[in-house]
Amino acid sequence: MAANEIDFGEFYARWRTERLAKLVAGQPPEFWAAVGEKLDSSPDETITMDELVALLHDRELE
């Protein structure tokens, strides 16, 4: 890959991460409690970006 070529996969992953960071910033304690519960129930104590988006979506529905 030439120096001026962009790896679309990497670009998209960075864009998605930055967007998600903006979305979770300033969320109420209830959201973070739900994140903590999700982490505690995960066998490897991780949470995916898709799971975070789902929790954000659930908060919007409340």
C-alpha cells in the first residue's frame, strides 16, 4: 500500500471509536451501571462496541 493510500477498515474503525466515545460521554450513572453489569456478566470481562451501542439505544427508549 502506498503512503498516501488509506486503509478503509482502519479508518472506519477509528471513526466508529471516536463517534462512540462522543456518544457515551456525559451518560448518566444508570448507563454506566448497565455497562458495569454487562462487564460483570461477560466471561472475559469485556464489552463490544455493538453491546455499548445497544445499551445506548436502550437508554434512548426509556
